[in-house]
Amino acid sequence: MKTIAHWIPAAFCAFLSLLALSIQMGSDSGVWKPAFYCFLPMCFFFVGSTTVRMQREIQELRKQLAELQQKLIE
């Protein structure tokens, strides 16, 4: 469940971007908005991938720390 939680903001942002893009297709609202809405989920994707990588590194460090503590106790 922890790995899915990192991607919820990106999925929500992608949903909102698709919704905004579909609403704006019929109106003349500017050329910058489609590019903005298409690249907005990328920000959340990169944050999610960095967070997942950091979480894995933390888990690995905790595992190594526990192993070292076990060696010191023995």
C-alpha cells in the first residue's frame, strides 16, 4: 500500500489534467494551456519516483542497521 500512496497525487493530477483538456477543446482559451495540463502530471510523477527511491533506500539502511546491531549483540 505504501508504494501505491506515492502515485496517488500523480494519478489525481493526470485525471484533473485530462478533465481540463477535454473541457477546453471546444473553447479558444490560449495555446499554453494544453502544454501546461499535459506536463503537469510529470511533476508529480518525478516527485513520486524520487519518493519511492528514497523509501527503498531508507528500508535498506534500516535493514543494514538491524544486521549491525545483531552482530554487536552477539
